[in-house]
Amino acid sequence: MTQAATSVDFVRGIVADDNRTGKFGGRVITRFPPEPNGYLHIGHAKSVCLNFGLAAEFGGVCNLRFDDTNPSKEEVEFVRSIQEDVHWLGFDWGRNLFYASDYFEQLFGYAVQLIEKGKAYVCDLTPEEVREYRGNLTEPGRESPFRNRSIEENLDLFRRMRAGEFDEGARTLRAKIDMASPNLNLRDPVLYRILNETHHRTGDDWPIYPMYDFAHGQSDSIENVTHSVCTLEFEDHRPLYDWFLDELEIHHAQQIEFARLNITHTVLSKRRLSQLVDEGHVNGWDDPRLPTISGLRRRGYTPEAIRDFCDRIGVAKRDNTVGIALLEHTLRDDLNKRSPRVMGVLDPLKVVIENYPEGQSEEIVSVNNPEDMSMGERRIPFSRTVYIEKDDFREEPPPKFYRLSPGREIRLKDAYYITCTGVVKDEATGEVIELRCTYDPETAGGTSSDGRKVRGTSHWVSADHAVDAEVRIYDHLFLTEDPDNVPDGGDFIDNLNPESLVVLKSCKLEQGLDKAKPGERFQFLRQGYFCVDPDSTPEAPVFNRTVALRDTWSRMDQARRS
């Protein structure tokens, strides 16, 4: 599956121009190059859709390449999850699965070439000293005292680094560029460091590892990538990548930077997401409150909705922040078309219909999805005792409250009109625990034969046939649109929403939902869209609320248009 572009953005314009001029012989090779040090999130989805979409639209290919150059933070779990997420989003890399670690020997050879050209040297400064010598934006850096070692000495030391003769952190290989450059990335950057870490693919073969900035551009070159599409934070790195490629006299990809995705009420930084997971603020990388692809999938998002969202927000040159309401609106748009309607009572109140025959039940016919009549109908059991939502009853109704109250008649969805005739309360607390009602048997199907109207309609579940379930209500993970907006010097953790997850244990769901499989999605009438959680079993069903029915963004958009 591929994402269909609805407009030509500046990235597609560049690729089209390159094809017209024959810059790469009409070839288009893109790549999605994640580091396997965490799970993908919605920001990565934008890059996945863009890179795979470009390849599909221009008849090219997109490589999936893991830039696995830091074994201290990388795990096989992350590699597997990334592949699963890209596939789930609807894209396939075919045979084009690569790893930067595939090129370790070639990258080592490139480093040797730079040393032989006098363009790289082995430095004995500590990491702290390297930072100190680099200077800052207003002051030039100072040259390392080891910068002028001979080519022979540098080659000998680098090969001994490769052989594992030195302790971790004792030496680095650095490029010899310009310590006075206004671009700090060009102030003799580190190319290799010593790490005593086991790599998930190469094991203990390498005691030295290339830095990301050294490996990334050369990996693109090795794979003959034509268009290296990345986010804006790499714009200042482009001169460094070009310097490497020029000095090595190898293939140049066209680097194109676009604005990364920022969304309100969440964070899209791997470091921060890792902190949330590691400190136990959420329940793992697939927690439905996180913007990770696995979290969104567990919550009930569809790949179609995510691809549509990425298409709607487009590709920009400047950073901006997208309201999470747009993401939720796009999701509702998709779920509304595909989700069967069912009835679920999340906060149940028992209703006894006193004039309905005891021991009797019947089947009520209800449409599965009014947006798609081809989804057919289902039959729901109805009996003398049903459950409705507690919020659908008020003993003393406020103005404009049209649900049930003493003496008032309402409709039970697709069933009958009922009238409240009595209230049963807990003697100790005074809480209403049961309603007594009567029904009008002439209102089968929820319509009156005499033409009388009622303003209120409640969803319901037959008590004799109800499925007991746990329902998890998810809300925004952070209290404010900008999680970093914390007074008195706090950090984003202080902005966590304590009610981002509310677990309801005593929910009553429509018959048959205990047989729903993990990942199945439904609209609970008047409640929102829900998804069966992987924890769910037929004996103990668990549903996650994907998104509520209210569509803030749609109303805002309509207001703007008017």
C-alpha cells in the first residue's frame, strides 16, 4: 500500500526537477534510516510516509536501513518493532533491508583514506576536553595538541584502536577540518570512538564504532541513495556530510530537509519517551497514551488514519506545531466509516421494567453502521432488567436535561419507550441504585404508533445477557498543549495528566463482545470509539477507548470557514 499525495510539496518538486534534468539518470532511491534505540512514533510515521511515498510515486525504491552505530543504546527488540511498525503502516521494503553495521569494514576503510590524505587524526583528549576545545557560537575553537601527528603515527594508532589495545574513551579519531568554522559541526568532529559494547549484529568484533554523522552520509552513498530526505535539525550537518563525500570522492545523495512533526499535548523525543518508559510513568513503549506507533495501534488507531493525517499536514520547510485535535479528527473520520455500532454501559444503573413479563426476552434489530448499510444488522437481546448510564438519570433534572427522570418518558435505542415510576436508593448513602419503570409495548423499535415524540434516547444493555468488561479510558498524557510550559523551573514530567488513564471495572457490554478479538474496533453508541486490548480474553474482556465522539477540530474548522 502507498500513500497518495494530494498536492505537490517542495520535496516532490525537487525530485521532479531532478528527474527532468536527468540528475540521477531518472532514478529515485530514498531511505528510511531509524536508529534502533527506541520505538517509532507518529513523527517517524510522517517520514515513513514521505520516503516510501516518494519512491512509489516516482517509480523508485525505498530502503529500510538501521543506522546501528551505537550499541550501548540499541536492542534487537527495537529492530523488530520498527519493522513491524513500517509494515503495519502499509509499506514494504522488499529486499532493501540494510544496516549501517553491514558497512563497518567499508567505513573503517574510508576513515583510513582520510588519515592517508592528512584529513583525520587520532586525538587523546577526553570527551570533556574535546567539548572545551571546540569553543562556542561566539568564540572559535582551539586545535587539539594531537592534531599534527604524522600520517604514519595516526595510521598506527587507529589500527591499534581497531585491535582493541586501548581503554574505552582513551582515544578518538577526528576529522581535520576548521576549528574556527562558524558551523560547530565542522570543528574537527569525532569520527570514531572506543566502546566496549557488544553489538546486536556484529557481537564483539569491533571495539570501535563510527559516529552517526560519519556513518550516515557514507551509508547513503554506498546504497546509491538519490534523495536523502531528513528533518531540519540535520541542515547544519549537511556541510559536514558533503565534506566527507567530497574528500572521499564518492557518490553524493541530494539531501533535502523538511520540518519535523510537533503535536500538542505530547512529546516526540526518543529521549523523553525513553524517560517516560524507564521511570514507569507509562506502561511500556506500547502504552496507548504514548505517540509511538505501537501505542497508537494498541489504542485502536488505524494505519489508514495515520497515513491520511500525514497527508493532510503536508511537508513544510519551517517547524510548526499541529493540534492533536486534527489527528483525532482524522481518526474519527476513518473509524466512523469502518466501525460497527454496539452498546456499552460504562457506569451502569439497573432499570427494572415492571410491566415486562418476568423470564421473557426478545431480540431487537439494530443497524451495524448507518454510514455503511452493507455491514448489515444484528439482533440484540432485550429483557425485563436492563442497564443504562447513571448520567442518563437525574432525580431532579436541570434545565435542558432530556434523559430519564421521575415521571418522564424516554426511548431505549431501537427498543421501547419507558417511563420512570420509582427510585430505589442505598439506605446508607442515599445513592440511587435502581430505577423502576414501565414500558409501552406499542413502541417496538423505538417508535410510537400514535405519533407522540420523546426527546431523550438512551443506550442500554440487557442485564441477563450483559458482558462484564474492563474499559480503559485514555486522555491526553499532558495537561497543557506545550508539555514544556511548566512554571517555577519544572520539567515536562511535572505536566503529566494524573487522569490520563482511568480504569472502569464494572462495565456492561452488549452480548457477543466477549468474543471480539484483540485489535477489533467498535463505536460504543454515545461513548466513543473503542478497541479490544491485547490483554483481553473471553473470560475477562478489556477495551480501550481510542477517541471520544466529540470532534473539537471539526467544529473549529467549520467556525474558521464561516
